[in-house]
Amino acid sequence: MKKGQRASDSRCRGDASSRRFNTGIGKGKTIMKSRILTRLFVGALILAVPALKPVQAEVVGEIGVDWLGNDIIVEAVQDPQVEGVTCHVAYFERGLIDRLQKGNWFEDPSNSSIDCRQTGPIKIGDIDMSKDGEEIFKSRRSLIWKKLIVKRIYDKANNTLIYLSHSRQVQDGSAKMSLSTVPLYTSTEILQP
């Protein structure tokens, strides 16, 4: 820019320094809009995730089994589609000292136990009638790969709800499982949509 020339004149002419300056302002606005949209998307996702989760369990018991901090956890799980049925799931949770000692820091054992009972009048909603059943509860047993799953299966021939507790792993499935049944007597009707 020459002496005596105003800054606005150089912007109007479009020399290289003014183009970089103007482009920088445009990119700043674009980046700001992008950040706002990203924050809005993440906020909406955070609000939507709890709605996608299966049933939440309530811890009703925690029994210490040794001085390493290992515990047996007992949780109460309500079936979301079958009112009047409560399942109690027990599983082993490793303590910090045990994790440090054995080296497998991010994983708990696959063992679990389940028992389900009628705890009120049974009202059955829209349940999956297939042989594969329907997942009603899941809980992580490792950082990424292993989950404790509770599935409900309807046994039509015996008019019984079957609840199966097992571990789901990506590669090596576990044969450790537990089973509980809740018989449905003739007064119970299965509601179809």
C-alpha cells in the first residue's frame, strides 16, 4: 500500500493481502457455525441415548467376598413389557487390587445368576414371540467387548416366560448361563397390538 492510500481502497482493489483477510473472516464464521451445529448434535444425541437404553437395574445387594475388594452384586430388573415380573441378577465384580494383581484390568468374569418371580398382577404388553426372544437388560462386563445380557423368551406350549442370563462376547462366546421361568396361569392374557 502506498503512502496516503486508504485501507479501504486496497480492499476494494482486491490485492492479495486483503483477499487473505476477507477469506479468514469467512472461514471464522464457517468454523463457528460448524462448532455450534456440532454442539447441538452432540447435545441431542446425549438426550436421545437414555431413551435407547434397555431397562435400568437397581442395585439391591452388594456382598464383599474377600479382602481384595471383589464383590457379588445383586440387581433387581423390571421387565419393561411384562408388568408384575421382577428378575434378580447376581454377578461378580472384581476389585481394584484383584485387577492389578491379575493384570486383566478391564474385564469382569462372565458368571451370572438369575431368578425371576411374579411380584404383582401380570400384564403382558407387546412382547417378541420368536424363539430368539427379546433382550430386556444388558450391562457391560468389560471396557468394550463383553456384556451381561438378560433375554425373555415366551414358551407358548407351556404358557411360560423364560428369562435367560448369559454373556455376549465378540469372539469367544461363553457357555456360562442361568435360567429362570415364570409360569403364566390361565387368568393371564397376552396382549397383541
